[in-house]
Amino acid sequence: MKHSFQLMSAVALVACGALLVVAASRPQDKSGAKQPPAGEDPAMMEKMMKLAMPGDAHKALAKQAGTWQTHYKMRMSPDMPWMESDGTAEKKAVLGAATSRRPSRSP
């Protein structure tokens, strides 16, 4: 028991030392210019906003917008009888056509 505690202590000490070496060896900005916080780089934000705009895949999904009649058929296990349900679903574009929403209703 004493040896395993000593071994765990030694491993923890080595891990802490490795973290200190890694932290000390990180490149530092010598110019003194203040860098924007991570995730707030204007060029990166512009690129992300451009990539987030709806594209061809969203146009294809938009064609599915409308009210649909639904029919579900399911069973809880292979030896149980089938259950069927009819209903309606209205699919519409949300978030500027970035995605779609389809709530379903069954009587």
C-alpha cells in the first residue's frame, strides 16, 4: 500500500512538472500588441458567418415545407400486434431557412 501511494505521488509530481514545462514553452507575443480573445478574431468571425448562411442543402429542405398527412405503423416488440396512427405534420423553415421544424399531431 505504501509503495502504491509513493508511485501515485511520483506520477502526479511528474505530470505537474510536465504541465509547467509546456506552459513555460508556449510562444509569447513579444510585440506587446493585444490579441483578440479566442473566438473573437474578426476575420474568423466573418468566415464563420459566411459558412453559416443557408446554401443548396437548405433550399432542398425548403421544398418540403407545407402540411403533410402522416401515417405511422409500429409495434412495441416483434410478438405484439401492430399499432397504427394517422395525423398531420406541418413543416416550416425556421432560423432564416437554416433548419426546419416539423411538429406532428395525431388524434
